[in-house]
Amino acid sequence: MQSRGFEQVSIQDVLDAMGTSKGAFYHYFGSKADLLDAVVERLVDAGVEQVARGLDDPNRTAVEKFERFFAGLADYKAERRDLILGFMRAWLSDENAVVREHFRRGLVRRLQPVMTTIVRQGLAEGVFRVSSPDASARVLISLIQGLNEDATDLFLALDSGEISFEFLEARLLSYAQAFERILDADPGSLKFADTSVIRDWYHWAQARKEQA
């Protein structure tokens, strides 16, 4: 999927890569679509586990958990830098549109309850002012997905010298402001994007290029 795109991968390609038989494949999967669901489910499970780590701490405020939510996403990606960097361009290709859509739906389904719990706590603490925690959480998850896709485009543009860090910082700040408005939180109360993380990724990617 990374090198050729989901649509171009055949079951025989998978069998050849794994050195296994059709019988073994169909014992676990009914079709290539089933294989895709399993791959995406594994990606989503690993991501959600990382994001949810520490969110059940009763001593953390809703704002702290909101920030921890994004820190978990950053940690998940940092632990898989080689994989993610190698997959970035292929991930955005038309050939992997089906993979992206499956991943998006799986992520919404799994992350919305996590975000809803945080929003409910913030409402009880008086730091968020929303009429429907469930609906607000759903909107936030959709926006987070947009942020994730935008961040991928921005990183590639940064890597190719098309944009500056200042441009990147301004774009990320606009998302923080949008989150605050959705939750009716005080301006500047929510911090989710540490551009030093992006800068570290950028320098790491440049070092890999020089070593190649």
C-alpha cells in the first residue's frame, strides 16, 4: 500500500510478499477489503491507545487532558517516524484514497467517546461552555482530522522549502482558535501544537536525507 497504493495491490502481491498460500489468506480474510479493514483497525487501535494514555487520571483537568490528547498523537507519530515519513506522500496519493477514508471513519468512531468525556469534564469544571458535549466532540474530531491532513501537507511543503516556520505557526494557531470557539473556551486557554515538535521532525528528516 505504501509503495503502490491500495488499488494497485493484489492479493497475489500479498501472498508473494508473505510467502504464504491463498488458503492461509482466506482463512483470515474474505477479501482484499477485509485485509484493508484489519490494517486500518490495527493503526487506529495503536493510535487510540497512545492518545488515551493518562486521560483517565482524575487529578488532571479537562484542559490538561485536552493537551494530553494532542501530546499522545505526537508521541504516537514520533515513535514511528521512519514509517510515517516514508508513508506521507503515498498516503496523500489518489491510489490510497480508500485507505484514508477507512482510516478516517475508524478514527472518528474510536476517538469521539474519548473527546466527549473530556468535553463533559470541561463543562462540569466551567472551562467549556457548550450545549451538547456529544455534538461538540464530533465537530472537534472532524476538525482534528482536518488538522492532521493539513499538517501532513504543511510538513511536506516545509520539507521542500515552499513555506516557512512562521507560516506553519500561524496556520496551527488558527486551529487552536477554532477549537476554543467550538468549546466556547477562554481565548488562549487551549494549547495543542508545539511547533518545536515539527521543527524536530524537520531537522530529523533533513539529517536522514544527508545520510542517504
